[in-house]
Amino acid sequence: MSQPAQQPELIWQGIRLEAQELAEREPALASFYHASILNHQSLADTVSYHLASLLDSQALPAMSLREVFSQAMQADPSIELSLCRDIEAYCERDPACNQYLMPLLYFKGFQALQSYRFAHWLWQRERRCLALYLQNRISQTFGVDIHPAAKIGCGIMIDHATGVVIGETAVVGDEVSMLHAVSLGGSGNTKGDRHPKVGRGVLISAGAKILGNITIGDYAKIGAGSVVLDSVPAHSTVVGVPAKVVGRARSSTPARDMNHSIDD
């Protein structure tokens, strides 16, 4: 795997080279690599085609979805930049990921996150019926439920991803890593701002539930299976039900290091 690239064009060149090599190595999948990657002229074309194919339905077929996705990427270049940062995050933090194309083609956490980015774009432009429809299709297809109004940064890795739930008023900062069955939920039936605000570089381990309008400080670490009901200071480690501070995170970048041991 090459070093993380900063420009979408470099990411795209790497993906094409990988797809060409894999198509030659495994003839049974050659048509898949051509249809998904090699027949397209840009990363934006590939992303819009592949995600639309995965989210295809009778009510809203892939062709129509692809038009929406392409429109979004043309109107908002930050979508493509964010997905490139996300690809780099997977390559940097997931030991099972050794190619740029792997998140795009095979990792449902990445696929759900990029699909959310299109739903969020629609939500911001008051196309909320379509955004909510897309949220439902993402949940059905990938097992990941992200409200289109949630605000999520870039450089995000959602590993394995099954059962992840992110609520309407949740905020997730840049460079966050989370694993399967994580919930950023509310703590009652009140309306308004009711979901967690997660800072930069936070590591949220498998099965953690963070509930209510609380703040998770930058570079904090949330232990697996914890239920977090109170705000968490920056650079601290919390574990338990309910979660308590058990020490300061040994790493200054826990989301990058992906070390899930308890710090004390």
C-alpha cells in the first residue's frame, strides 16, 4: 500500500492501478472491477456509480440515485475531499485494509458513511423527504443508521459498522474511529438538541453507548460496552456502566492507534 495521498486525483490513480492488477490476478472478478472502477473517468464517477448500485431499489433505481450523487459531488467538492480522507483513515488504522479500493468496494462502514454524506447534502438543501428515504435505504442495506441532519467530520473510520446508530443532533469531529454497535443516541423523548458531541480524534470501542446532549472531549477513549451518560474530559479514558474516568489516555492520538486496552 502506498503512503496516504492528499489529493483526490492521487487516490483515484492508486485505485485504478489496484483494480487493473486485481482484474488480471482474478479473472472471475474482472468484469466487477471494470464495471465498478475501470470503466469510469474519475473518482466521483466511480463513487456515484458504485453506491447507487448498492442502494438501488424499485422506488428509486440506481440511475436516478447516481444523478443525485453526481449532482451533489459537483456542487460540493468537500464531499469528495472528505471521502478521500476517510479512505486514508481506513488504510492508516485498519490492519485488514492494504489497498485504497478496499473501503470503497467492500467495507460497509465506509459505504454507509459516504452515502450519509449525500443524504446530509440533501438535508441541508431542504430536500428532506429524499434525505430520509436515503437514510432508510442505508440502514436496510448496510445495517448503519445515521440521521441525515447529523454533522460528521472527515478522516472517519467506522470499523465493521453493524449496528452503528448516530442521532439527528449528534456531532462527530474529524479523525474519529468507532467500531460496531456504537450508539450516539438521546436519553429521553425530548426534542431539540439531545445527542452527543464527539470531539476530534476520539476512539469509541465496540458496543459503547453515548447518550444525551453531552460532550466527549478531544482525543478521549471510550471503552467497549460502556454506557456514557456524562461529559468526558479531553484525553481521558472512560469505561463501565455507567462509564467512569479511569485515567488519562496513554496515546495522544487514540483514534489513530486503535489501542482498546484500558488506560490507568
